[in-house]
Amino acid sequence: MRRCLRLVALLCVAGATRRAGDDHGRHARALSVRLRPAAREHRRGTVPAGDYAVQAVDGSLLGAVERKSVDDLAASLLDGTLAFRLQRLAELPLSAVVVEARYSALFKLEYVDGGWLADQLTRLQVRYPDVQLIFADSRRYAEDWTYRFLTTALADATEPTSNG
């Protein structure tokens, strides 16, 4: 039987890596308000992977989510940084990248071939199959999915198993 863990919800916004004018911090605060009831404690800090994470009291990360706009996804595919982020996310028990757009938005970008982006994204999905890739249609739905993913990770970690 798994012992019950006291949990901490750790939400991180890597401000130094964000573009000027990005309102990611404001949306992180909104998400943290939703997560507080599910967690024993809330704090802001840095995590090795993702934008948002939930953490056990012992310091181990239970799961993390990297949120991307479609432009940010395209840029990170072009410069190769998404591969490094997925590698870090793959080291965690639960991880995901949630995109604030539809998959079809990749093909509508003006500055890069959408087919090339789709090929690169598919290669990364094959290389890192344990990292979920979610296209959530909009920022609102991306936030909602992130909230549900992280609260479920917290709930599953606190529920004792019946395999006694």
C-alpha cells in the first residue's frame, strides 16, 4: 500500500525566458488561485521542467505542464529548444505540453511551412511518447486542461491504493 503524501502545489513561471509584454504571469496567478483548494500549500518558484508543476512534500515532482502559444511552439520547434524541454519533461512521472491553439493553426503561420512544423512535432512525439501533447483550442481551454491535469495528479498521489 502506498503511503499518503502531504502535497505542495508548486507553480512556476520562468519569467526570465518570457518575451517582453508576455502576460504569462497574470495567467499563472489565475491558475494558482484555482489550484489552491486542491493543494496543501502554494508557492512560487522554479522547477526543472515546464511552466507549472505539482510537487510532493519530499521535493519530488509529480507532474508538470509546459504551456505554449502557437507562435511560441513554432519558434521553439525552429530553434530546437522544444526538444530540450521535452527531454526534461520526459524525466517526470507525468508531463504534458498544452498548446493554446488548434492543430490546424500550425499550417496557417505565415513565416514557416506548416508541414515542416508538423513533421518536427511528430518526430518529437515519437521520441518522447510519455509527454502528452494537447491542442486546447484557446488560452482559456489550455488553462482549464492544465488545472484538471495537475489537480488529478495531486488527487491520484494522495489516494491510497487498494492493493494492500
